[in-house]
Amino acid sequence: MEIKGVFVAIALIAISGLASATINLTIYYGEGCPHCARTLDLLFNLTKDYNLSIEGKEVYYVPLNQLEMQGVYRDFGLDPAQGGVPTTLVENRSLVVGEVSRERWQEIFGYCASGSCREGVFTQDSFSQKGSLQPMQAALIAAAFVILAAAVYLYTRKPKPPAA
């Protein structure tokens, strides 16, 4: 009987340890962005349920923060030109793009609280593994490189002298 009680106590301590583990967030936001304001309000509200460490980085008026956010997009295999705010980096493993629901945040934080923060990109309706490109995305990137190489070639080649 006492051994059973010890196991229950250990299990409760382990569960409370998971619940209190700090989840680190960096949110890239724009001053005056309504989606950002709602996301920040929701995240601060979720600190009642999760031990969140939230660092905000304004990108409209702070160019270094904007460059940092673009680097994060590249790290996740995304085109920075397609990025926007709010964008939230969770534990340097998950990138949440756009405004998402409370339930979606709870799902994301659930992974992290259990010690298995998913590595990839979340939106409200999707998740993709970090660095995994869809075939169409890969084809578009390849085509862009071909076009870029052709443009560089045409720009840098020396013109032939006129025939006499």
C-alpha cells in the first residue's frame, strides 16, 4: 500500500514538473497590428495555465528585429517575403505563423510541456516539419534559381564589338 502511494506521489511530482516547465516564446509583432494585439492578449492570458516566458520584438519600427524575423523564416525553410505578423518562435523549435486560436496554442504548448515540442511550422490549420518542402515549393525555388542565374549571366556578359 505504501509503495503504491510513493509511486502516485512521484507521478504527481513529475506531472507538476512538466506543467511548470518554462516555455520560451519570441513573438514578432507590429505596432498597431490588430492580429498581433489579440495574439499578445491571448498569450498573456495563457500564462495562467502555462509557465510562459514571452519576449516581444516589434518589427515595423525596429529594422534589426525585422531582419531577425526574416532569418528565422529562412531557418524554417520559408520565404521571408511571404512572412507577416504575428509570428511566434516557440522554444526555437516551432514557428507559429499568423493568429491562431486558444485551442491551437494549447495543442502547441501541450507538445512542449510533455517535452516533445514539435519542430516545424504551425498555422491555424496546418503543420509542416521544419525544412520539408512541398514538391511545388521545391519546383518554384528551382525555377527562381534558374531565372536568377540567367539574369546574372545576361547582366555580366561582355557585349561583342560591332562587326566592321
